[in-house]
Amino acid sequence: MDLDDSAASPARKYTARELCPVVYDRLHERAARFMAGERADHSLQATALLHEGILRLGGFDEPLWESKWHFLGAAYRAMKRQLIEHARHKGAEKAGGKLRRHDVQAIDVGDSAARDDVAALLESVERLGAEEPESAHLVNLVYIVGFTVQEAADELGFSRETAKRRLRFAKAWLGRDLHDWAPDGE
């Protein structure tokens, strides 16, 4: 089954069982990129991360997904959350770990040293979604899923300039939410 953008029907929902074979290579590539930023002796491997991420998505035979892009985005976020939970477990307070917050624009989600920052960022994006759902979705597509600004704009039906403007807004909002941002002159 080939699920290009034109083949997806707005009324049709796809199951993970249908979509996995179509996007498996892409998911594995992303899992490998996530793992490339981790330490060499990490207990998770790319394939295990991918499978754990897919399992987090829920029912394998339930028609939940509007398109392969919808599924990919959810799977990418699930894999990232799996890494974050793994890091939280390893860096629990009893092991001396503590969350630190830094400038949101300086966070590199692929850098293993920034795992705790990513956790704080994801929580902040969830709070943004309560007020500005489209901006939060755009942030997820660009910074978590890995879309370019143009791909995210196309997915959401925005112009590139609108997407860039919303990203600037979201960065400022997230910076304030993370308490590391102050506008010039304040």
C-alpha cells in the first residue's frame, strides 16, 4: 500500500498495522538519529526504541491515523518520550539527577546532555497547546518531528511566513514559560 499525500482520504482512518510497513524504514532512521546522540553504552537500541514508541501509540488495529504523516509525528513524539522517561529513570533524584532549565532557543533535542531540558520543553509545549494549539502543533512538527518550516506550514495549511511568525511567537511564549526569557529593556 502506498500512502502518499494525495492518497489519504480525510474520511479514511488508518491502523498502525497498515502504516507500519509503509513508514518502518523512516521510523527506524529517526530512531537511529535519536540514539546517535546518546551515550555509547545506552541500554536502548534504535530498533527497541522504535518498537517501544509504536507500542506507546496504543491499539495496533484501531483506525486512529489520518495519514502516514499523522502517524509518523505521533511515533516520533512517542520515541522521544520513551528516551526522556528512560533518562528520568536513570537520573532520578536518588541517583543525583536534577532537572535544569535553559534558554529554549539553545536546546538541541538531539543532544543527550539536553535530555532534561527536552523534558521541561515538552511540558512547556503542552501548556502552550492549552492556549495556542496551532502554535504548539507547529513547534512539535518542526522541533520534535523534524519537519522543515515549509513542510510544517504545508501540513497545517499556513504560508511559510505565517509559520515563521507563529514559531517566533511560540519561542517567546516557551521562553517566558521556562522562566529564562526577558524582553530587551525589562
